[in-house]
Amino acid sequence: MEYEGEKELNLLLKRLQAHLSDDEFVIACVERVESSITPFAVVREKEGLTIVITTGEACKIPISFSHTWALITCEVHSSLLAVGLTAHLSSALARSGISANIIAGYYHDHVLVPYELRGQALCILNNLGM
């Protein structure tokens, strides 16, 4: 059986290492994903497809967006059944007035924060286990 990740919140916080992507991202709603781009994430909603793409890819297609985002990956293999991790991440950022849009992947959680607050957000997340 494949390891499905850590469930214990205290261990997750202790082992968490947040890493900032070099790319700047946008979040937009589109009718379909253009074949010229490779989104980081796609969420299907009744209103359309929400995509997370780099600003470089956003320039390739005609989409509008109002904000840019930094992507922080939490380098700890968290179980999808772990309780409290994403709440802990978003609460810590919220205490500093930082918006957090969290995407849970199979292996890691990813947090999109306003691009201009990326350094502060990274510091907050990396200090959670201390």
C-alpha cells in the first residue's frame, strides 16, 4: 500500500518547509483551457473553469485578471485526511491580514497569496512549527 501522507497536525507543522515559486501567477475564469497554456490548477465550477496560470502564460491568451499571486508549496507530505492543516495555514496568514487561497494536492498543499506579500507569507508559514 502506498504511503498516503502524514495525518498528525503537530508533526506536519514541525516538518513543514514552505517554498516560494519563482513564478508570478494569476487566477482567472475561462470557458475552456487554451491548448497553448499549461495551468498549475483547474477548478470546474458551474460558471466556468477557474485556472491558475503564470503571468507569462496569461499574456499568451486574452484573459482579464485583477491581482497577481505568489505560489507557496508546503513541502510536507500531508494526508488528504489530515485535520486542521489548511485551517492552521490560513489562520496564521489571516492574523497578518494576508489572503490565502489553498489548493490541496495529493502530496502537498499549495497556498496562493497576494504577490506583494509573498515574503511575509513565506516567513509566517516557515515559522509555524517553531
